[in-house]
Amino acid sequence: MSISLAVLEPIIREAGAIALSYFKDLKNLAVNKKSPRDFVTAADVAVEDFLKQALTAQYPEYGFWGEESGQSANQNSRWVVDPIDGTHSFSKGQYYWAISVALEINQELVAGIVYAPALDDYYCAQKGLGAWKNGEPITVSSEDELENSMIGTGFACLRSRLENNNLERFCRIANRTTGQRRLGSAAVDVCLVADGQLDAFWEQELNLYDVAAGAVIAREAGATVTDFQGNEGLFPKQVLITNGKLLSQLLPLM
Ligand code: IPD
Ligand code: CA
Ligand code: CA
């Protein structure tokens, strides 16, 4: 059975409404730590519980892998879900967080949705059918000079306390660009490259559920999706997303 983005949209928007119900009552939000620098809230769990139930009811043939509940049933064809990407931002009342849902069939990412309810931005794409934001087609930026560009990154590696923690790379690249952003949701960061709001994004030590949906959207918008050596593909431990024109200028700095 092929999926329909139109059928998925009300399910994702319902998940967004659940997230917003917690977002509007932060003083009562239960926040826990999965590890010293990794938060999970009652909203993350509630959104994922809803998505697991709704997606498997609508498409019983697909399995489910969620950040909070793990993997279930068929993992050859599965939903890859981050119920709230940007949980720390969410818990502080910031607007930059999103629900990320991807469909992976036989290890190929075929559809992605990233919904940022507080920003009221809904990104989606299906392989071969283009990338969309709030119903309008989107494409990467035309910026072809690194010196004039705006780049984004994140520091998952700091949470993992890695020696190779992206700080030196950030300084190297920041000195060669005009704008730098660390916005707090890798899922949305990748969509900003798809939408031309960022010219490139990179991050280490992510998980597939952080970037799977964004990668489908970015590819359909004309972005390159590689590792830090320029190898084509989605490698969550080394994600580099560019508008294509800047890839060759960034690779020597990665
Ligand atoms: C986090 C966000 C953040 C990235 C972290 C991720 P989470 O996702 O994507 O931008 O830098 O590494 O863990 O934990 O809020 O789902
Ligand atoms: Ca995440
Ligand atoms: Ca998350």
C-alpha cells in the first residue's frame, strides 16, 4: 500500500495539538532526564503514544520505531518517529521544536513530515514528488559563496562528551561565513536548508529519528545529504546538508 501525505496530515496535526496542550501548561510539565544531558517530558511520551497508535491503525503493515518507546514489529518497513525534536527548547517555552515522522521501506526513506506547531510550519515530502511547506513548494537557496552564507549546526556531541565535539569545526566554519545559527532542533534545521532559510547544516552524533524526515524533505528540495567526507547518504553520526552550491567549499573545512 502506498501512503498518502493527505491522509497523514490530520494525524500529524492531531499530534501537534497534543504537544501544544502541554506546551501551554509548562508549569505542570513533568520533565525527566534520560541521561545527564538528555531530557524527556510527558509531552514527548504522550505524542509518541498517540502517533504509534494512530499510524499503526492506519497502516498496520508498517512497524514503528520511536525515540521514546523503541522498535516494534516489522522493522523492514517502519515509521521512524521523533515525537518532539527540540525537547529542551520545548520545556523552556521556546517555539523551535517539531514532530518528525518518516517512512522507511526496505532501508529507503520514502516520505517525511516535520511539523513545528508553535511556528505553525508544516513541511512534508514524498520521494520523487517534491518538498512542501504549508502547501507551497520549497527549494534550497541559491547562495554560492560560503563567505556570504548562513549555516546552522548543533552540539549533540557535547552531550555525548566527545573529544571531537564540533567546537573547533564550528569556529573554523564560522570564520568563513556571514551567519551562524544553533537553533535547537535538528529536524527543523534540516527543513530550513530545504526552504532556503539556511544555506547548510551539519551535526554529529544524531540518531536516525532526528533527521530521517528532514532528509527526505531536503533531498526533494534539491539539497545534498552526505557525511562529512561528501559520501552521499544519511549518516546520523555525521550529517551534512547543503544547498548543493556550497558542498565543495564546506568539505575541506569539515
Ligand atoms: C535534539 C535536537 C537538537 C540536537 C540534539 C538532539 P531531542 O533532539 O535535535 O537540535 O542538537 O542532538 O538530541 O533530544 O530534543 O529530540
Ligand atoms: Ca531529536
Ligand atoms: Ca525527541
